[in-house]
Amino acid sequence: MTYSYSFISYLLCTLGFFGLTLNAAYGWSQRTSGRALILATLMTTLWGAAITLQTQWNFPSFSVRYSLEILRNFSWCLFLLRIIGFKSTDIRLSASKVRFYLATGVAILTLTPLLSHWFIASTEQGKNTFIITSRRQLVWQIGFAIMMLVLVEQALRNTRSENRWQIKFICLAIGVIAGYDFFLYSQALLYNALSNVLWETRGLINALTLPLFIIGNRRNRSSPMYFNLSRDFTFHTSIFLGAGIYLIVMALVSWYIRILGGSWSNAVQIVFLTAGSLLLVILVFSGSLRAKLRVFLSQHFFSYKYDYRKEWLRITDNLTGSQKERPLPERVIHALANIVESRDGALWTVQSNGNFHFRLSTDAYVPSISELSANEPLIRFLAKRNWVIDINELVKDPDLYGDLQLPAWLKEQEQAWLITPLILHESLYGFVILNHSLTRITLNWEDHDIIKVAGRQAASALSQLEASLALTKARQFEAFNQMSAFIVHDIKTLVSQLSLMVKNAEKHKTNPAFIDDMVQTTHHSVQKMTRLLKQLTEASITNSTNDAATPVELNRLLRQLTENRKISLPQAVFLPNNEKIYIYADAEKLLNVLSHLVQNAQEACSEHGTVTLKLAQQNTSAIITISDTGSGMSKEFMDNELFQPFRSTKGVSGMGIGVFQCQQYITAIGGTIVADSTLGQGSSFTLTLPLTDNHA
């Protein structure tokens, strides 16, 4: 079998563009402009394959080959349109209208010849029969070539010089293809016949552009191009293309009806075309279908309206960052208002009873009511749907919101525009009513989504603020309760001392030494009560642990402690250290907590038991050991309850505060306390305290 020059020419074109399709799919498949290039090279491959097969085996039909050529031209134009808008910062001229008109021209040049062919063309085969018998088809082909050249010129002219190197080889290759087509079809229009030489060489000329495409591919992989066409243009073009495809299908069905319909074919064909046209008109003018198409195109064919990273950082900064001089509720309103270029708004939040309370307004308006029931229709709608309510849209088309009725107090607020729900854990935490923006803005699905996401973030921030305030209040109560427990414990100790003194007064009231001890004990009790009254004004008993810290000589302090406790039995025995040992502490508070430990030791022993205080020095620490031969403590109690408040081995007679208070203060001044005990044999508490620098 011999192969013609035309067959080899178009075969090389087919194989070359097939390889280019694979190359583009490998490196560009995830990029917007890359998908357009894949489409263009794939359509060129199919077009070349159709002519290759038609040249050798007269298959497929001319209609298929002609349709593929139109689609090939359309795909290259689409790719060029994407290059024109490849990066908004690289375009020197704001040319949205120019791109719109160019894209509209491409759509017309695509649809018109296709519709003309399927409605008018005969069934004759051949590569040039239809074109020669219909000169207007030559005009359309020339028009397509001119449009491609115009798009190439627009892409090169409107791209900054420093970025032009990325696209110049691709534009040059497309320019060669379009220029050759213009020359081919212009000559055919002039001489009323296609040149066989030009036609057969066309495939080879297309193949010669492949190195230019490959170079352009490599350059753009490191700097990909982005599609930036007008959303309105794409919307209307999609409607035109959809309508065109619909009309093509109608034409095919009508053609089969005419062939197979018999004597009723004409009547059935008319009825079918009329019904189909009516359905097309209904679909084109359907508001809901158009709205769904807009959302679909915006979600799948365009870069997003917002830079969500920047928006998220801005919203987070508004809520937690640079505007801390404003209260959080006011920052929430401004964070949401800035998204839609609004200025003011009002905040409502849920209360503990489930109703919603007016909390803040950033303008002078105050609603006529300050609380809304959870059963209000507006509240139920927001809680169920989680929608952003556009009040203008609600007034114009109530059906969109299920016949939701605005409350009277909201109708009075003329500036009200958007009602934004604040959702927290899938429940309605509150809502913000935003005033009209400074400029006229039409919101789309993306605006609604970012407003709802920002509302969730705002609800979380407000909830965290309330939780923080509640925690602060709980801590204040906890500190007050802790201080009260310490004071009650100290009062109990004083009462115990005074009760013991009164009990022994009848027996020893004639003893001068007892009278002296009684006066000293009473004086000590008065001083201690005075300090307790002073502590009532402090935030907590440990907040000012170091306010009165001075060097304290421990031998002297422990002697004073044994003197204060000698009224109780068994009397404590102090084993002093030969050296003076100093630490930094509040002498009164340290004496108080050590007194608790000695008192516990005395109460744990019988009158014949022993309580011993020992002072030692080890390196840079002072060691105080308080031991007794009392009842001791169980290991379980020591491990789990010893240093916990309100835990005691004394039953109902003890509060369980003394050891806890001691640990709190000793830790606060940098020391440690360790307990050791054996049940039935006694206990020992070892306190390790840091020495002063000057007396270590």
C-alpha cells in the first residue's frame, strides 16, 4: 500500500500533537491554563487524525472532520484568552471589556458555522465540497484565523516585557498555524478552489510548530499561567454553547424524524422543533437554573474572589490582635462588616435562659426591643438554616427564604442589610445585623461562605471571652474561699488556745507564772486576730508572700514557737543548731504555718508522747524536722490526701487546712516539705528552706 504525501503530512501532525498532549498532561494537568493547552492539543490531534484517515480511507465523514476543525480553532482561541488574563498583575491595561468582546466573537465564530453546517449542509463527502459550494464557510474560516491572530497580538501586547518570554514561543506557534490557515482560505476564496499543495502541506506546517510549543511548555512550568476571564462572559458563553449543543441535537433528531417519519414526518418535525424551541427558551430564562449555573462556573472554572489566607489572617487579627483597645463585641461587628465594606452593625447573643439579648450597636440606633424569644421565626430560621439573610433580597423575593417575615422592629431599621448568624458547635450563639455597605455590592455564594465562616470564628471568640470571664470569677471566688478557710482554721486554733487557758484558769489562777503566760497568750491571740483582719483585704493568702520577707534567724523563731506552744501537752522539745541560720521569709507567716505542724503533732500524741523540733544546715539549705510519736498516718492517706485541702485524720474535729497551708507557703518561698509516717508509730515532717545569700 502506498501512502500519499498528504497522508504522511497529517500523520506527522497527529503523532506530534498527540505527544504534545501527553507532555502537557504530565506537567500541566493541575493548572488552569494547562488544561486549556491539553484541550487544544487534543482537539488538534483528533482533527489531524480525521484528515489522515479521510485522506487514505475516506473515513470519517466530512461533517466530522469539519466539526473537529471548528472545535480545534475554538480550543486554541480559548487557550489564548487564558493567556491574555494569565496574571492580573502582569496586564498593563485593564482590558476586561476587550476580553469580553473577543470571547464573544470566538463564541459566535464557533457556533455559527457549526449550526450552519448541521442545518444546511448536504451529505456530500470530500474535504472541500462543502466549502466550495458555500463561500460563506470560507469567510468563517478566515474570520477564525483573524480572531486567532488578534488574540495572539493581544496576548503579546498586554503582557509586561519582563514576562513576555514565557509566552512568546507559544504565541509564535499559534500565529504560524493561524497565519497559514488565513493564507489557505483566502486563496480559496479568491480562486474559488483550495490549493492541493497548500492543503497537503498544512499538516506538516502544523507539525513544524511543535518545537515552539515544547519550549513554551518548559518555560511556563516554572511560572504557570492563570485563567482570569470575566465571570459574566463565561456565564453567557456557557449558555450560548449549551444552547448551540442543544440545537445541534435537535437538528439531528429532526433529521432522523424526516427520514424515518414517513408521511407524517413534516408535521412531526414541526411539532418537535416548536416544542424543543419552547423548552430551550424556558431553560434559558429560568432564574433558578441560571443561578445554579453561575455558582457551578464560579466554583469550578475561576480562581476564588478572596485570598482566603489573607482574609483569615485579617479576621483573626481583628478579633484577637491589633485592635485590643476596642471591646471584643465591637471588634466582632467590624470584622464582619469589613468583609462587605459595611461600617456599622448590631450584635445579639444568647443568654442562659435561651433568649437572645441585644448586646451592642456601633451606630446610634437602638432597637425598640432588647430581648428576643428563642421561638421567634427569625431565630428559628437562623438556627435551622444557618443562612446569611440579605434583607433586600428577602423583600424582593420572599420565596427564597421560605416566606420568612421580618419582625416589625427590624423593618424600622432602614440601614439594616445583612443578618449574619454566629454558629457555635452547630447551635445559634447569636447574630450580627450589618448596615448597608458604602458602595453597591452584589453578594454571591463566595461572599456568603466567607461571612458564615467568619461568623463561626466570631462566635468562638465571644464564647471564649465569656468562658474566660467566668473562669476569672470562679478563681476569685476560689481565692476568697481558700482565704476564708485559712482564716477559719487560724481562728479555730486561737479558740482552742483560749479555751485551754480558760479551762486551766480555775486551777492555776493564783499562780503568778500562769498569769504571766495567760497575758502573753492573750496578747499573742490579739496580734494574730489583727493580722487575720488585715488578710481579709488581700486577694489571697499567698499573693503577698514576699512582701514582708526579711532575714529570719531560725533558732530564734523555733524557740519562740516552742514557747507559744508550751501550754499544750506534750510540750515540744527544740534541738537548736550551734550556728545562726538565716532564711528570707515573713516571720509571722512562717511562725504560723510551723505552729500548725507542731499543733497537729501535739494533737496526734498522748500527754506522755514526744514532739521534737530539730534544726540543721546542709549546703545552702536549712533543714527543719518536726517529728512526733503519735498515731501516725496510713500510706494511702499520705499518697492521696495529705497535702489536699479539707482532708484530715481528725474526723469532724479537723478542717484539713493546716498542712495544705503550710505546703503552699513553704513552696512560695522556694522550699519543700516532705512527710514520713508509720501508722501507730508517729510522723515526721522535713522542711528544706533556702538560706540567705549573706548568711549561707
